[in-house]
Amino acid sequence: MTSHETLGVAVIGTGRMGADHVRRINEVISGARVAAVVDIDADRIKRLADGITGCTPYTDPAAAMDDPAVDAVLIASPGPAHEAALLEAFARDLPVLCEKPLTPDAASALRVLEAERALGHRRVQVGFMRRYDADYRSLKSLLEQGAYGRPLMLHNKHRNADTPPGFTNAMMINDSVVHEIDVTRWLLEDEITAVRVLRPAPTGNAPEGLSDPQLVLFETAGGQVVDTEIFVNCDFGYQVGCEAVCEHGTARIGDDHGVFSNAAGRWGGAVPPGFVERFEEAYDRQVQHWVNATRRGEVEGPSCWDGYAAAAVCEAGVRAQTTGERVPVELIERPALYR
């Protein structure tokens, strides 16, 4: 249990995602408040804090965690800053919701995992928000019920209208396909053991040097095969979907989202412009679940093991992009804390 009736949260990193989480905690979810905001941009956090009763701005994460009003930490800073912030939270035994990635590479993720193991209990929930999306949760429930038999394959699609300047081939894996890596492991309840990447002829919408689209193939320890179409300059909006092919049937999500209409001689629906709009409810549900669990003195959701495993698969995926070969995924034995 926390020391306050309402969970006091320090939000570290107040860029696009961090600012959205500040809004979410202030305006959408219950049981929590923003007690501190942290960023290297002192002017930005002063403006944010000035608009929130009882919120203190900090440029140093450790100082924010020492604030008596802070019961928990939400990390939304860039990935390379996550390890240091997580270790500071562990030093104070504070619960954490950490946006993906846990850290940018498997070696640093493993260091974080080992530091959490040294505490003897979980403290981190990793922000793989698709596990909180209504469609993905329905698909997960159907697979758990076993109505269609054992899942044999997954077909994923992940499309984005365009990419920001400087977007690289490696980012297609580390920033985009990482979500399919996590939902594959979650839906199938198995580890990914190898990755291949195929590169079809690139779209004319892609910036020079970016091989887009790509087809990413996973193999699992249980023998399933998973394909993911990643197309980050599709030019028409943001789409994600997943089809599970099972022994006695198939189940698919992602064909539509929201209202499907017939009017004025046309039929169809809207394609959301980006991931924030598509997964807004999933983000809300994720943070609410984290707050509820933290207030009960519990930790739920994706763990440091999930963050580490995703980082290891991403590293194999980037190598597969570069070599064109099948690349095995290297993982340590799963510790008892995460079983």
C-alpha cells in the first residue's frame, strides 16, 4: 500500500508520451495525481507544474523520487535514460510504470532485471499497452479458452502513414515491430527463438535509405511461425491487426476500429491517423490498472523479463535485417521471479 490515499506519481519525461500521461492522470483515471514532473527542459516542466495543484517540477529524477509526495514513478523519457531512472527507483523501492523499451538493448535490460531480482520482488510494469487494448484482450481470451484448438500461426500487420525525419531501418524493429514481438509472446505464451527479415521492393513514399515495407518472420519455441508486415510509410493512416490461425478455426482483429457507416452512396469507416488515437483507451486502461495494482501493493502486467526478452528479439531482428539470414534469439534462463 502507498503512504497516501491518492497515489502520488512522478512523471519522468514530458515529451509527447509523458505529457499525454500527465493529462491522463489528471483528467481521465482515478486514484492518482501528478505529484512531480521531471524533464531537462526546465521551462516546459514549470509550465506543466504551474497548471497542476500540488505538483513540483524537477530536472533531476532522483530529486523527484525523494519528494515525500511521490509514491510511484512513470518513466516516459527516451529509452537510453531508462536504466538510470529505474535503478534510482529500485534504490527507493518505488513501483514503476516504464514506457517501452525497458532499455534500448538486451545487455542493459538484463542489468535492470538483475537489479530487480536483487530486491526479491517485482517493482516494474513495462508499457506494452496493446495487452490492454479491448480487441487484443478479446483475442487473448479466445485463445486461452481453446475453442479453436492450438494456435499454429499468427499474421500481423503494422502500418503507419509516415515516419519522422531520421527514421531508420533499425527503428522499424526497435520502435515498431517491438509491439508485435510482445503480443506474439503474450498471445502464444511462448518465447521467440529466431527471426528473419525479408525486404520487398520499397515504396516510393519511403525516404531515401529506408527499406519499407518489410516482412518480419518469427519462430517460437513451440514451433509456431509468425509473420509481421511492417509498413511505416503507407500514406493512408495507422492500422494494426492480428489473425490467429488455429487447428479448428481462425480469429482476426484489426479490420475496423470505431464506427462503420453506410451513407451518401459510400460505405466504410475512418482509419486513425496515429497510434495515440488508435490506442488511447488501451493507454487509459493500462495506467488505471497500474494505479489500482500499486495502491493494493501489487505489481501486474508486462515484467522486466518481458522487456528483456523483447530487447533480445529486437537485437536478433536488426541483425537479420542487415544479414538477410535467420538469426537465433539468445536468452538467459527465465528466473523464478518472472515465472
